[in-house]
Amino acid sequence: MSALFGSGAKTRIDGDFDHDVAVGQDGSSAAVRPRFRLPFGAIGHASALADATAVVVASLVGGAGYQIAVYQTSGHLGTLIGVGIVAALLQVLIGQTLALYQIRAILSFRKSIREIVAIWVAVSLLLTLLAFLMKVGADYSRGSIVCFCVLALALVLCSRWLASRLAKFAVAADHLQGRRVILVGPQDEIAGLEDRMLLRRFGLSVIERVVFAGSSNATPMLNQRETAALDRAILAGRRENAAEIVLAFSWWDGRKLELVRDHLRASPLPVQLLPDSRIRAVIGNRSFRVNGTFAVEVQRGPLSMLEQGAKRLLDIVGASLALLILAPLFVLAAIAIKLESPGPVFFRQRRNGFNTSQFRIFKFRTMMVMDDGVVVLQASRDDPRVTLIGKILRQSSIDELPQLFNVLLGEMSLVGPRPHALAHDDQYSDVLSNYAFRNHVKPGITGWAQVHGYRGATIRLEQMKARVDCDLWYINNWNLLLDLKILALTVFEVVRGRNAY
């Protein structure tokens, strides 16, 4: 094969599939076949499911087997299954708390045996206490509990051993896809972080390495080369759709870490700090034990996966219902716009969305111009560019309703910081240091700033600063009830018509 194809190489593409590429002696390459890579987190979930299944099976087989052997009856199978489910939940929850389902623990089966046994002993004692308190001895005898506990421990150990073997094979065969990250750090630090080690110990798949060619001396601010490196990391995270940014810096350079952290706040991606070379040397010592991956969370994502799912569900349901109810209003507005002046019904303008990814926002056309360049003049009171119908649409906020399509497309949310024209983003990001933090969540049709009267033109810098402060408060204090509250307050704000022109 090597004589036929020469040296082999792999080309990574976005997604969970890689393509093996065969490189010929003439330099040409051809894809051989796509290879599926299992998400890294699936190993832990599969191991937890296997342990839970083993516990339920042990409860059914051990308990029923004892009943049949002693009393010639299988007893209440429903009770046996119920006890098994309770025990399985306790086993998985305690194991999850103690990082037993992280890949590092799964791969190190022998080192995890003591924790597995200790967890199951704790679960067994809890089950015995529950059986005593709930007086279920008649349905689930002590002999059944003993048989169940012994069999369950054996099955769980077998399950963990098998999971360890399968995980080692998957890592060795490069069948696992970790969290896609951008690795940033000085050359001497990132050089010692091999891809396979990062996958095994931290669950990371590096899609791009950015060398931070900075000085080791403590300085009051980052130099131009250091700032450029961090900007490349932020851009790479946005371009490659990375899950987070990972730092590989010396833990002893506290001032540098503080400056790097502050600069990376412009990105909404979570930021993790890996142990440096000296800390890794200590962790690698067999006499040193540490739970988890020993990475430090420098910056968390603004919303967890569960919170993002809940917010997205509200967006889809709310936007769909609104479009269905307001369909006649859309038709009337479109007819009025076409009858009054020539031009399209909708006005589309480029805006920055989550993580500054650009999209085109939908609005009903309310002006005679379609500005979308480096200079965009904000609408003012009695603006001559606004049409007669456009003035009505703007005062009633009906012109914003087509953004419901942006919500369904996933580009916007019902509630969030209002997106501004790109020209205004460039203008205010230069004078307001925290302006870019608004892009940590999706922009919204309405927001906390709008229901507090900060809508319309921002003639003075203080007005934009107050709007940004409201947006940042919303991001840092988000919850689903807050979104519902803002949606309700928006109705009253539209009726009041403050700054709507």
C-alpha cells in the first residue's frame, strides 16, 4: 500500500466525519472513504447507561433468583425493577458527581476500581435504609438485597472493564471526536500538548493552534503581536465553529493571564486554562491524585446547553404563533407599502449576530433609501426619508415584525440585545470597551434596553452606553421568566410609543 500511494495524510472537515486521503507519488490526492467519529461525550453517556442497565438486570435476576430458590416464586417483579431503577439512578448520579464517567476515569479501569466499589457500597447502604424505612421487607427480603448487591457489583465492574477496553480501542483508532477547540499559548507550552494526550485527558480535539509570541515580562498591557494572536484565535473560533478556546499558559504569569482573559471576553466562547508543563508533571505522578481534568474555567459560556434549548424552544413556538396570528397584518402592510412608493416590500440590512456572525435582518421598508454601507444615518424625528406609511409602521413597531423570520432561521431570538447596522457597530466598538459583549447571545426583536425606553436613535454616547449596560445586565441575569417578562413589557412599551420615529 505504501508503495502504491506513497505517504498517507488526513484532511479534517467540519462535522463528525473525516475523510482518509491517499496521497500518490505525483502529489495528487483522492478521498478513499469517509470515517465516522463518535462524539467524545458519548463514551461517558454510554458507560453510564451500561452501568444503569447492569444494576437493573442484577436487581431482577438476583432478587427473582433468590425468591425462586428459597420460596419457589419469583415475587413481585415490579418491585424488583423499581428497586433496580432507584439503585441505578443513585449509582449514576454519584458516579457523575465524582467524575467517574469522564474519559480519563473510563480509560483507567484499575485506578477506578476502588471508587466503583465505594460508590456501590454507599448505594447498597442507602437501599437497605430505604427498605427499612419504607417497610418493603415482605416484597424484597434481605436475601434478595444481598444477592442483588453482590451480582450488581460484579456486573458493574464487568461493564466498566468492557467500557475501558472499547474506549482505549476508540482512542487508538482515532474514532473519537472531542470538543472542537482553538488552542492558544506560547510555543514552549503548546509544543508539549499532543493531540492524543489532549483527547485522553481533557476530551479536546484541537482544530487550530495559535502561537502566542509574547514576552514573559510583566507589562501593563498586551503588545501588538500578542493582541494580533488573540484576535486570530477569536476569528478562528468563529470561522471553525469551535466549542471553546483553550489556553496553555504558565500559571505563574498571573498578570499575563489577566490581560489575555480580558481580551478574550470579546468572544462568547467558553475559555479554559490547561495545566502548564510544571503542573502536568505533578499530576502525572502516581502519588498525586486529582478528580476531573484539572482545567480551570476562565470564562463560561453565557448560556448552558439546556438554557439554549429552552430559549430556542420559546423562540420557535413564539415566532410560529405570532406569524400565524399576524399573517393578515403582514398582507395589509405589504399592500400599503407597494401602493405608496416603488421598491421592495422588505428592507434587508447586514447585522452582527451571535459571535459577530453576519446575517441580513428583515424589516418592512419604511424609507425611500436602502442604506447598508460604511455610513448609515439613524432615523430621527420628522426624518424626510421616512414614507407616510413607513411612519405609521415605525411608530407602531410593525416594521420590526418580519424579524420573526430571522428568529425561525435561528439568526435572532425573540428577546436579546437589539442588533445595529454594521457601521454603528464599528463606530461604538471603538469608544465603548464592553460593546462587543452584546454578541455573547443572539440579538433579539426586543430586549431589556427597549422596555426601559432605550430605543430609537442614540444621538449621544451616553444613550448608547446606557443601552449596552442594559444588554449586559440581561446577558448576565438571563432566565426564561425574564424573557417572558420582557415580551409582556414590550406590549406596553409599543403602546406608549417612546422614541418611536
